[in-house]
Amino acid sequence: MRDVSIAGIGLTPVGEHWEISLRDLAQEAASEALDNAGTTAVDAIYVANALAGQISRQEHLGPLVADVLGLRGVEAIRVEAADASGGMALRQAYLAVASGAIETALVVGVEKFTDLVASPRQSALASSLDAEFEAEQGATPAAMAALIMQRYLYEYGLTLEAFAGFSENAHANGALNEHAMYRNRLRPGMFASAPVVAPPVGLFDAAPEGDGAAALVISSSEHARDMGAVPVRIVASAAASDSLAVQDRANPLALEAARISARKAFQQAGLGPDDIDLFELHDSFTIMAALSLEAAGFAETGQGHRMARPEMIGLGGSLPIGTFGGLKARGNPGGATGVYQAVEIVQQLRGVAGKNQVEGARIGMAQNLGAMGGTAVTHIFQPLD
Amino acid sequence: MEVARHWRLRKQRYTLPEVTPNDVMGPLAGQQSMSAANGAVLTMQAERVEASRVTTGEVYSWTTVFNPPFDFEEQAPYFLAMIRMDDGALLTAQLTDLDEEPQIGMRVEMVTRKLRTDGPAGMIIYGYKFRKNL
């Protein structure tokens, strides 16, 4: 297997982009990434997307994105793994380049949520759950997160306030990020008084769905050195699966796929949790942030919520998370999320994160989850030189 | 119209406790779960399912759905729960016929109810829900 690096990055702001189509979002982010890498010579395109078929009535995204980039003829495929599509697409590109079959790949994550609203959007979101055992009962991702969170609060004798720090951290970091969907800090008391989404999940527990696109140029490390920007090496790439239906898990409060993928990633990199300088986790709901921290080995079982304090997860904390606002404040761009996470870590490791910079960051980790954790993809990154 | 999709789930929807592992589907049918401790695959045994006529359990967790999917709007808000059946299986299902807020541990029993209508001209889809033990 060859050494693989990220040679270029691009992204759009996440938000309600009524005036921008799916293809235009993809074009904007991908063009920026190609410019950043200083190349248009890509051998394959991996498009990460979760719901375009339902929301935009557009499947077959590979040729759509290739065409809009002026790259007709290049092989192009869409990767779908719910909101883990981005991490999974990055992994497919990594494997292709590492194998030597592909020299340079373009990963484009794109999601266009806002063309649907209300119950039709909820139906689209619910398609990432088990159709027969969850969605057919009227479940949505927010409802499933609520079921997990309700039991977590019960098991560990907690109140919702235990999770406030995750949301406050996300909004504090999002306030500094010009690409963030929400740039407001949470004032004291706002979390506790938020409208209820699905009890106990409140408005500030749930990440807002937003339109957005992000892109990466992936190449062999040898080749990436000769390209236009500072390369960042992918030192580990691992994915795992869990039961799609939460009811089929031995412990519904444990993210088994996240645990397996993190363990495999640490093994590949020869690193452990103490070595990680920043962690872009999948905070689609605050409970998922806590469970992700537990699954990845940063907290003991049932103790993930204890990390929701600035001295631990803030930009200057022991393990900064959601450094550009995470899904909660930067916004949740669905199947593009995993690509955003990688782009943001590259910015951190290049030292170009501006006001969101984690000082001295050398090793970054991203964990991208699909729906309630049926898919988990973990990557670890380091500067190449 | 999705008639066949729902027709093939009729045992799961209407007679869940009588589903056997030889039937196609079901959380009770040959369910496997991965032990986090040792990685061993535990199969919830066929005997349990065959011996089971369990229709009762208790609320493992619950929430209220205010933002429903398409075709569920007229029911909203509704209680969604996970039920720990008395034979150990876990099921995601709606709570029905309930005038009070559910509690974790509340005893419930399975009933057949309308889940939704498949669009204005579609079939009515029935299935299991749970109500407080009478």
C-alpha cells in the first residue's frame, strides 16, 4: 500500500442556499480544491451524497459532477452511507490511491437539503434508518437520538443540562467561522430554555441540516509533495458497521461501529487517544457527541458527557472538538459532512485555521457516523513533512 | 402503491410473537447481537421465539415525535418508544391509547393499530403498537 496524502481542499459555507443548486455547490467546492492542489489532472471522482435522489430527484451523481467540472471522461461514482457518505468516499479514494490503481482522486461531498421542508424532508432523513422496523413506526433520526438520550439520562442519573457544554462549544467555535451556518454564541440559559424537538432532545442538541459542499484532492504522498499546497498525510483510514436498527444492538447506548473503526485507526497509525490533538466528531445530536467520545476511547462508558467543558473540548482544551463549529454550528451538510471534517482538519494541520486555530496541532482525527451509527468511518491525519 | 412491500411483512406486523426463525424477518427471528465484551455472536434462540407468545414488556425509552415523516402528520404528536419485551427482545414502536406521559419501566402490551395510510388513495397499513397494560 502506498502512502496517501491530501493535496488540496475546498468548501462552501453551510446554509440555506436557496439560490444554489446541487451541481453548483459541488462545482464551487471542487474547483476550489483543484485550484488549491494546483491540478486538474484527476483519475477518478468520488461523490459523497446521502439524499439527492429523494430531495433533488437526482441520482447518478458521478457524471453530473464530472461534467460540471469539465472532467468528462474521468471515471466517477457516488458513495452513499447516509451522513457517513463523506468519510466513506474519502476512504474509497484513499484505498484506490493507496493500491496504486489511481494516482490522483477528487472527493466531492455535496448535500442539498433545503429543497424539501417539513414532513417530506423528515421522510427523506428517515430513510437512513431501518425502513421496516424504525421508519415504518414513524421514527426519524431526531426521534431515535431522543430514545437513546432518554435512556442515557435514565441510566446515568443525568439531566439534559449535562450536554449543554457540547452545544455551547460548537456555537463558540462556529461564531469564529465564516463558513458556519450559525455564528451566534449561546448565552447563559439559552440551552436549557430551547424549544423541544423530541424530548429530551432540544433545539440546541440537534444539528441543523444545511446545504453545502466540500472537496479534497487525494494523491500519493510522493506526488502530493510536487503539487501546489502543503500536503497532509492520511495515517489511518478505517470503517466499520453496526446493526442498522438500534433495537438490534446488544447495548443501544454503545456505538459499536465507532468503537471498532477507532480501534482499527489507532492500530494503523500506531497511536492512541492521548496522541490526538483535535477530534472532529459527529455531533449530529449532543448525545452522539458523548457516545462518540466514549466509543473512540476518549471517555469511559457513561462518562462522555463529563467532557462537555471548555477546558476539555474548547479550542485551547485538552481535546478540542468541532473546532469550526461541528455539525451543530457549522451546520450538518448530510453526506458531505465527512469531507468537511477532513477539510477542517487539513486547515488545522496546515496552520491556516485563523481564529479557529488549535495551537500546535499536529495530529487530527475525524469520525463520521451514518444515521445512528450503523456506519462509522475514522481517519487520522498528520502533516506529511 | 407499495402493496407487495407491505404484504410480505404481514407476519411481522400482525402476529409478531408467532414469527419463527424460518420466516423472513423480525427482530425476534434469529436475532443476533454482538457482545461488546468478547466479540462472541449471541443468537437469541429459536426456542425462545417458538415458545414465546410474549406480547408484553416495559418501556425501555420513549420520546414524542412533533416533526413527523410524510403520512404520519395526522397522528402527530405521537409517542415513540423502545419496548423491552418480556423475553428480552427490544422493539421500536409507537405507544397508543395513552393519556399520560410515559415512564421508563411502564408495563405495556402489544395491540394492532393503523400505522399510516399510504397516500390519499393508498392502502391502510396496520401493525403493532403498544398500550399501557390494562
